[in-house]
Amino acid sequence: MHTYLGLIVVVHLVLIAEASGSPKPCEKDCFSGKCINGSCVCDHGWVGDRCQHCQGRFKLTEPSGSLTDGPINYKYKTKCTWLIEGYPNAVLRLRFNHFATECSWDHMYIYDGDSVFSPMVAVFSGLVVPDSVGNETVPEVVTTSGYALLHFFSDAAYNLTGFNIAYSINSCPNNCSGHGRCSTANSMSGRMYCECEDYWKGEACHVPYCRQDCGSPGHGYCDLTGEKLCVCNDSWQGPDCSLPIPSTEAFWVVPSVKPSPQSLGRASHQALVHSGLMWVVGGYSFNYSYYHMVINYNLETSTWEAVAGGSGPLPRYGHSLALHQEELSLLAVPGY
């Protein structure tokens, strides 16, 4: 009897020692959670054996930060929503450091506000990556309400590496592209803006101007008033006055387009140029508050004008447009 009691006491002491010892570690690190007794206990909005998949709602209130679906390929049938809260009328910038989803099936929706009833400013699907290391072509999405709502949805099939999106409130666009400094000087609204270095212009100091000093004095000179452009001599042309007249080479010219509510982005529309006007007919738009079926752009004055619809065709996209005997003709097949 004493022997049995001794064994029971020893076993009891061993169990107490094991229970009071070091906690059991997890086999792998927990991405968004804590390791408790060998298992990952996920933070709010995260699922998976390593808490590696987003699956919920998040609220971000810091002036800058980032959001991601997780460290590996996102989960099928994922639904994740992030609300970034700034303050009213602040400018909020979203920068896509990485984005890879199943094209046309898995989407990221972005709203300028705190709900899905706010204006939609962008939808992303597919691959959004820089052309090369250090290239500043990755798009930056801007909201002006002081808030941004992002909703990601994936279907039940193919999945990819997902996304990593950085955000900042009242910062400069694209960090001034490395060609300027961020400042609030002379800004009545208190918003940040870029002070560009010499020979760079644009909101983000991303547009070069007067390269090689326009070949001065033989080819032209740099006009520092107004648009800051090269003014070429009679025998030279091009943005930097480097091409002779005539030339077998072509070059691009970026016009100064005045923003207008009528010129909001649309897709699957049709356009043609006639008599100094570019006509844009139909198309699919994220926001229909300022949508007009027919608009035109005056190439001389750089202005947009909405054309009254009257008894014309209903809004559509995916259609055709042609110029017939100096008149516009809308071919509504196979439009939607």
C-alpha cells in the first residue's frame, strides 16, 4: 500500500513540474497572433494555422502604415476590409508596393470615404508591379475625404501572392519622386506639396523639363515662365530640341489638360477626333454622379464639354463609333 501511494505522489509531482515548466513552442512563427501551448491564437481578422490569412475587418488610425493579405498566397473565398481613418478633408495616399491577384476574378475595391456608399475611386485586379527596380510607375491612389475603405474579395479558384499597400495622410505624392522635397510652405490648406529640384516639375516632381538645357544656344532655350518648356529654334524640334527638321524620328508631347468633372475616368468607351474636337461616347464608369453619355474635348482650348443627351441613345459601353459623311454615327452592336 505504501508503495502505491509513493508512486502516485511521484507521478503527481512530475505532472505538476511539467505543467509549471516552459510553455510549449509553436512549430512555426505566428504571423498575426500569439503562440499559446504550441498553437497560434490569431489576432482579430486573421485565420490559418499560422494566422497567415486575412479574413475580417480592420480599422487603421495611425497617420501612416501598411496593409497586406498575409505573407503567402491569399486564401480562396477571402473577404477582407480595411477602414483607414484620418480626419475630414485630409489627403490620404495609397501606394501599391506589390499587387498580384487572379486577373478579372479577385479584386481590390477602393472608396473615397468610410463606406461602400462613398465614391469608388479604383478597382485593381491582376498584376501591378514596377517595370524595374526603383521605377516610380507603381500607381498611387488618392482620396480627399480623409478616409479610405478598401475591400478585397477572392473567388474559390486560383490565388496569387496578394498585396502590400502603404498609406500615409497628408504626405507628398510619390515622395516627390526623389527629385524634390516635401513642404507646407505657401500652402493655404496646410496640405503637403513638392518643391521640385531644377529641371523637374509636376505634382510629384516626376516630369523632366529642359533636358540638356534645350541644346542652348544652337538648338533652343529653356523658357522658365509658365509651363517650363524648351523653345526650339526654327531648325530643331522635340521636347529637348534635339531632333532636326525634318526628322525620321517621332516624339511624344504631353498636353496641359484642365481637369473637369466631365472628364472622370471611364472604360470600354469609344472616341474619335473631328474638326478640332475629340468626341467620347459611352463607356463604363465607377461613379455616375457626373456621368454624361457624350462629351467632347476641345484640342485648342484644352477644355471638356458635356453634350446634352436629349432623345439620344441610352448609356452603354462596348459599342462602336464611326464618322460617316462628316457626321458621328453610333453603332450600338454589340454594346451593353
